[in-house]
Amino acid sequence: MPKAMARHILVKTEAEAAQLKKRLDGGEAFDVLARKHSICPSGKRGGDLGEVRPGQMVRSIDQVIFKKPIRTVHGPVKSQFGYHLVQVFYRE
């Protein structure tokens, strides 16, 4: 079964996610922004989701983790929890 290592930042609004994405694109550190802004408990770990397998995350996030290019920040991605910025380190 495939597995991947990913991190994310979860915020309430699309506008906030878009603003954070601009800051990431400008070179700010993902883990620092995750600790400061993410409303997910993973924010305390810099957004680290650890190793995940298909079906462990909500569908919209699963799609990003297992289908989109790695080492790129994807988003804002909407889920029932809010808006995510997702970055995949590796997938195997």
C-alpha cells in the first residue's frame, strides 16, 4: 500500500490560506507559519502529519497527498475543517 509523508497548515478562511501561501512563496518557513497560524493540532509540530496512507485523511487532502507533485505547496484545498495548504515530502 502506498504511503507518503506530508505536512499542512489548516486555517478557517480561503483568504487566510491564500495569504499564507503568498508568504510561503516569498520564502517564509512552512513550519514557522504552521506553528503560528494552523488550527490543527499538527501545527504544534510545524504542520507535520507524519506518514499517511490512502484513506487516512479526508478525501480532498488525500487527493493532494497521493496525486499531486511532491515538494510543492498545494492549496488552498477546502475540506469540512477549513482550508489547507499541503506539502508532500515523499511518496512511495
